Amino acid sequence: MSTAAIPYIAEDGRVDGSWELTITVTDLQVEKTLRVKGDLHIGGVMVKLVEALEIEIDWSDHALWWPKNKMWLSRPRSTLDQYGVQADAQLEFTPMHKNLRVQLPDLQILDLRVNFSMNVFGALIQITKELGIRHSEELSMMKRYDKDDLKKYIKDLNQQKKKKKDREHLDPSVNGNGIPHSPSNSLGRTSPFPSRSPMGPSPSNTLTRLSGNMSQGSPTTGNTLSPYNTFNGSLPLNTPGSLSMYSLSFEGFTETALANSPVVSSKDAFQHLYRPKNFVEKARINYAWMDSSRSLMEQGVHENECVLLKFKFFKFYYDAVRINQLYEQAKWSLMAEELDCTEEEMMMFAALQVQVQLQAGLPQGTDMVDHGRVDGEDDIDAALKDLQESLEGSSVSSPGDITYIPELGDYLRFMKPKKMTLKSFKRAWCTFKDTHMAFYRSKEDSTKPPTLRINIRGCEIHPDTNLSTRKYGIKLSVPDEEGMCEYWLRFDSEEQYCKWMAACKLAAKGKTMADSSYDNEVKSLQTFLNMQHPSTQPVVTPHDLNIEAEDFISPRFFKKVKAKQLVHRILENHTKVKDLSLIEAKMQYIKAFQELPDFGITYFVVRMQNGKKDELMAVANNRIIRMDLHSGDSLKTWRFSTLKSWHVNWGIKHVILDFEEEKVVFQPISADCKVLHEFIGGYIFLSMRSQDKNQSLNEELFHKLTGGKT
């Protein structure tokens, strides 16, 4: 029996049931031993400890932490017995607010003071509020991961992290990321930005003017100061002259800094970005998402560690700061090849990125060309309205939609692909009315019953285009009894493709071509394709700009083509977007990003109940998709609208989804089951939001939907 477990014997010889409890005060590095009983409540333990310390300071931010069990003793009225604390427990009396390094979507790293004792969702609300980022429910935090993490499953990762933590526990000079602490506790070298003061020079720009008039403060000039590029990526805390998190000047400063990010070269960025090579590695990235219902320290995050703040749920509201951070996250996702795109699309994204950098340091005009703006509506609101209508469709219908619904009719080619069978496209006359497509052998047969009829409502619509080969196609995934049935459509021209694609996108949402957004959707698709067509002669030549192609093109395409040719192609595409303002260029980038087939898909490697092989389960904002692990082909889709209940069997780590048509049970392999469950509950929570952007956040409902209980 240990000395601490020896019962206390009073002077009269009776055992009073008390025992000794050891508590370490982390601030003072002092260890205190208290004599307590199991029925003593936590508040009483802290009172006894403070009295024993005999130091008169403010202890209100301190709480008891149980390192072995990774648990905060946060309920002051609960007793030691109720928490299971016994004489062998080693507790810590430590501040709840600690320093945390937060990497934003644009790769800036901030040193923030965060409450480590509250759940991650609550801490996230506080962080985003201080930074001026609205709608925190769309974001979350991830642990840092490295290349080796993408090669392991969650069980292997947990064992590796445990061994790593044990080594770090033996060496107090190493922090939670395995990086030695500097004397000032600064981890500036983990950031892609050099250490600099709020009024110091900006990081070296990847886009610099070599000729022409150079205006002071423009990011297109070399070695100049810009109000947008002087943000300190590592703000000092509690130092003389530093900006306080609670000062008005800080709020205005961060809003400007977060709405206009410094430029980071791909060479610096790829020290912190990792390129997944296949669907398995894309799925393994998601192990790093943190549990919203548990605190940072309960998930192994310690003081001065770095976490990633990213948009988690791809169902957005928009404002100036969020547009920039969404643009940055989209940009680095493409550069890291987390999403696939064609070569033409990559050139278009690069051209938009060039335009963003050219406009970043220039004064933005107060007037924006927008004939649909109402009085009192500012530039950003007007542009956001256009973006939302183009993505979601207008809620206002044309006056004649009650008596007349437009139709489409034309010859096109279609095919129903089958595995292990060579099939060719068949030419047929096709009509589109309401939300249905009908196929006939010829135009003359359109008065007869169709050979095939498809209801597009609820279908998945994926573009299948390649401008260099004049390929204009649509892939339709139609739900049926066996899962998903695919149909491939081919069109002869861009004009034909845009009309039918716009009709399909609206019909998938239950809308017809009578909706006033149809014409806007057609124009938007035409603009999207037009931006991918290079101009005959770029307005800006390579001699005017010093562009490093690797900062604009993902490595997959950079290896194919010579750098000089890439720069020329980028500038040719830039001709199409040269007149866009800063906010317009970013929004066009976001819109094009959302048009990619893989947008908004989060992958998990799972094992179905009674299954013998690993499969891929993908979660989107309105559905969950069972996919082939190697090819990525859709096997079956379930809509959230048919989901009756969902929960987790924590004993065997199974996620249970009860749909109207069947019950789906599986075990996540690449990430904890709570992560996948939280994605499903989170999307359902976001779907319940109203159109009012100023609505209050219902934290209780969020935890109810994402908690994993029955």
C-alpha cells in the first residue's frame, strides 16, 4: 500500500475515512497535499487548496484537471467519489484560458487566448466572435496532421500519438507537436509567414510589377508596404504595445487582415499542406476533425499547440471576411489537389487568382456595375445576392410561370454505362418539360410514348466537360431501388450544353425553367466556360508581371507543361477576368470551385455491417453516398430527407442510420465514428436554419443533433 493510501487515524484511535490527495499548481510548479474525504465536493477541494497556498491572487480562472483520465472536474457541486477520484489520483490546478495557435484557412497563424475547459464548439464561438467571423457553426477545428498520418488508419494513429505523448511527457522541453519550445514560447517557425510586427513589411509577394507606374501600398509592387499585407501572423499576447483581443482597434485590424490575406508562395505553403494521392488518403485527412462536444485538453491539445480552423460544412452564408477565407481555403484545396479539376479549369482558377492579387492593394471603387441592385444595398450585399441566386436559384418566379412553362427539345446522345460492358452513345430526340426528360427515337416519334423517361428531381448532376477536346457532357445519377442508376449525356455545342445543364440543375431542386433564375443560370454557365477559353493575345504580358507559375498551378499540371508556357496560358485566361473587382474575382473563384464535381464531399473509409472489405462512404450537405473505394463510383445514395433517426453504438463503434427505405449500419475505419456522425448531424442542423442571417445560434440543438445519442 502506498503512503498516500494509508488511512488517517485520529488521536482517539478512530479511522475518519480521510486520505491524502496530491494536487500540482501548474502556474507555480508547486505540489500540495491535502487531506480530504470522498464526499468533499470539488468546490471545497479548490477552497482548501487556495487556503493552503496562502497566496492572494485571482484564482477564478483556475480549475482542476485530471491528466490520467483527460477530464476537467468542472462541476463544483459534484464530490470526489462521484468523479471517481481516489488517493492515487494526480490532479492539476491550472488556468482554463491558455494560449492556442490557430491557423486560419488563409494559412495565417494567430496566437489567441482560448478557454481549454469548455467544449470545442463553445471555444469556436468565442474565437470566431473575437476575429469577426460570423456563423461559427459552419467551421470547426482540426488537429495538425502530417504525411505519415495519411498512411495510417485511426487505430494506428492513436497508438502512435500515445507513444509520442509519452515521450514528450518525459521531455518537458518539447511541446505537443514535437517541436522544442523556444524561450519565449514562440512557435513562429511553424507558420508560412515570417515573424513580423503589425507595422512591419509584408511577406515577399509572388506577384510583383516590373514596369509601369508603381503606387505606394500596392501588392503589385515589390518591397512596399500595404495596409492589407502587414498583418502579424503571430500576434503577441500581454506584451507592451500589443493589440488586445478585446480592443476596438484589434477588431478593426483583424477584420481588414482577414478580409485581405497576405500572399504566400506555394513553396512555403507546401510545408504545411499535404497532397492526398487517392480516395483512401482523402478519407484519412478527416480523422483530424475535433469532437465539438469535448474540450481541447480532453482531445490531447495542450498550451501553445497549433490547430487548424477551417470551413467544415459546405453550406455557407457570405460576408466580406468569409468570402476571403472561403476563397483562400478553396485555393489551397486545389493547390493541394484535394479536389480534382481539368487543365482548362486550373488555368481559369489561376487567372482569377492573378486578378485577386492585382486588385488586392488597389483602392476598390464604391460603385459596382449591378443593374439589379436596390437602393441602400452596398456592393458586397448586391454581389452576394447575385452569387446566392446563381447557386441556389431565385425564389421569385416570372409572372407567366403559372400559364406557361418553357420546354427544351433537341437531338443529343445518351448512354447508360454498364460495368464490364463496352457501350456507345445513342443519338435520340430528347425533350425537357417540368422536371422530366423524355427520350424518343426521332422527333417524329415524340407524339408516341417515350423509350425512356427520367425524373430529374432529387438526382445528382455532375458536369463532364473538356474544352480542349470539345467534350460537353452531363452525368446524371438517378436514385432507384438498387441504388443509383447513371446516365451520360453528350451535347454538340456549348450553347446546347448550357441550356440543358441549367434546366437539370433547377429540376434537381424541384424547379422548372419557368423560374426567373433559369436565364441567369444559362448565362452563368456560359461565362464559366468562356473564362476557360484563352484569349488570342493576353492584355498583360509576361514581361509586365513576374509570375511564378508554381504559385498558381497545382503540382499535377505544373509537371506536365513548361513554366513559361503555363505563365502565357494563365495570362491568356486572365484577359477574360481582367475587369473584375477584388470581391467579384473572389466570388467567381468560389462559384467555379462549387461547380466542381467533388465539391462538398467528405470521404470516410468504412466497413459495412457483416461486410468483408473496406468501402468508401461520402457525406454531402443533403445526402450520404456509398462508393467504391478505388474507383470512386457511386453505388447507392440515401437522402437526408428520408432519414428518420441516426445514432452511434459506442460499444462496437457502429454508426446506425435509419432511413425510410432501409437501415444502414457501418463502422468507420479512417476516423472516429463521432466525426462522421457529427458531419451528418451538422448538415441537418444547417438545413434547419432560416433565411435570416442574424438569427441566434441554437447551441443546444447543435449538440443534440451531433452528440451521437439515440
